[in-house]
Amino acid sequence: MKLLVVEDETKILELLKGHFERPGYEVKGTETGEEALALLKSFQPDVMLLDLWLKGSTPGMGVLKEASRVAPKTKVVIVTGFDESLAPEAFQLGAVAFLKKPVQLEELQELLARIQQPSEELSP
């Protein structure tokens, strides 16, 4: 699985990348929305873990809006500290899941396993 982690907090970015850098995963990460969009085009990840607060001028919702155009096969999982009031808009824009921080790594790993099984429902 090709995984793109987009997270503005360096420690969390490195933690997530480190956790998923194992056999079966190819992981890239960035802290900015602009680089996320470039990686969506060039890396074509299967899944993107996307924070809504990012460094740079392109916010997470902007990345989500563009994701369906530049990488339509990429499944987007929102992982954010923002409250769930943004979830309906995120789902309307194509997100497959909306997780509120702090997220347990086991929960995230189980979700990614379910995403690999396209016939299963993704609701947490």
C-alpha cells in the first residue's frame, strides 16, 4: 500500500511515517498542502492521511478538494484536531473516514486494513 501522510506537526508526521514504514507499505510524508498536492500527482498513493491544519498556503480542505481531481483513486482519511463539525463537508468532498486526534495507532491500522478490503464498510 502506498501511503501519504500529510501532517503539520513534525513529531506526529514522523511517528505515523515510522509506524507504517514496514513491509507492504511505501510511505511518504509532508507538512504542507502544496507538497501534498504535488505528491498526490507524482506518488499516486492508495491512501492519504490528511490533517486539516497544514503549513503553507493550502489548507487541508483545499487538498481534499483537489485530491479527487489529481488522484481520483486515492482514498482520503481525515485525521485532525478540529471538531467533527467539518466531517459532513469532508465526506461530501470525498473523504472515506474522519478521525479526531488523538488517534490510536491500532485504530488507524485497522482502518487502513479495512480500506484495503473495498467491499467492507468504512464507518468506525
